[in-house]
Amino acid sequence: MIRLSKVTSGFGHLTILRDIDLVLDVGEMVLVLGANGAGKTTLLRTISGLAQVRSGSITFDGQDITGAQPHRLARSGLVHVPQGRQIVPHLTVEENLLIGAQHVPGITARLMTERLEAEYARFPVLKERRHVPGGSLSGGEQQMLAVSRGLMMGPRVLMLDEPSLGLAPQAIHRILVAVEALARQGMSVLMVEQKTSALRFAQRALVLRNGEIVFSGQAKGLSADDELMRHYGGAG
């Protein structure tokens, strides 16, 4: 679904990623690990059109999307859930969810309702609190809302930037279980994390250091390499 070939990217005069090669297959969950400043967030922003590609190419489902506009990529099924949740705090949970669906060209009221019910089934707490402002939710509930809002767009590729950030272990587990289920159902997932506990949910993993990939392989192999994890992997 996604292929990066020798991609170098950054912002303004600052180059952050160098010669990145990456493949994300259909129905695969790939975890991107690395310390703060390694380039993890820039990787997702590069794919979603928010960072400037200086060289190399990016394809999505076989089509060259290098330099494409972010809103066009989102509407075509490449959905990026950024770090920090970015929900609209004064809107209700349901209104936040509907914002996601309303960006889909030609979506019908019936399909919008079906997707809404699917998200309420995925995270029942959102249904319980559907009429309260999003800003009143706990951190874990807000992250569930952010994920569900992205899923309302019907993505083929879902990119998540540190969904566990600042959350309690129970909330992290619920979100990772839900995302793993999406991959089993055929969605492609690229997830940035610092917590190595997410490795058991992924098929493959890569480690970024100073804007370069220093490891790429099976997630279980990375989990077993304690020295590498201590050096690059961040928190458990």
C-alpha cells in the first residue's frame, strides 16, 4: 500500500530524514520506534504530505503521491492521526466523529450512520459519552475519539503518531487491541511509538535514529534484541 524509495525530507532548510526505504503491505501493522528527535513524526508527515520531500519517491497503492496535498491524500484513504489528538474540545463526541466522515467525498447519510455505529461498538465509552464535549473526556477517551474520527473517513492506510502518549496502561491496551484488529481485517497500519510494549501487536518494526533507519525486521526479533532496544527503543 505504501512504498518509500530513498526518501529525504524535512522542513525549510532543515533536512530530517535521509534515504528512507519503507514498505507497508495490505493488512500489515508496522511499528516505527526511536528516541525523541529520531524523525518518527517527520516520517508520518512526509507520507501524508506535510513535510517537503527533497528526493526520492512515495507511492500509495501503486500511485506516485510525492508532493501531493494532504487533504487529497486523506480523501483517497491515507489517514493520519497526529500526535496530540487534536479533537475539537467544545464539540460533542458525536460531532467530532461526524467531522471525520463529512470530509469523505460523496458519503451517504446511511454510510455515515453505519460508520458511527461501528466506532461506538469499537469503543463503547464513546457511545456512552456521545453528547458531552470532547474536551471533557479523559486522555484515554480523547485518544479513542481521535482514532475513531480518523476511521470515520474509511481509511485503507491508517497512520498513528504515538497513540499511547500520556495514557494509562489499560487505555493503551484497549487502543492497541483495536488497532491490531483493524490490521487483521485488512487495513494497513503504520504506527509511531516509543513504548516497546507495542511490539507484540505488530508484524514488523523499524527503528529510526538521527533520521535514518538503523533496524528493520520482524517485530518479535526486535523485541528479543535487548541491547538494541536499550539503545534505541525508548520506554517499555
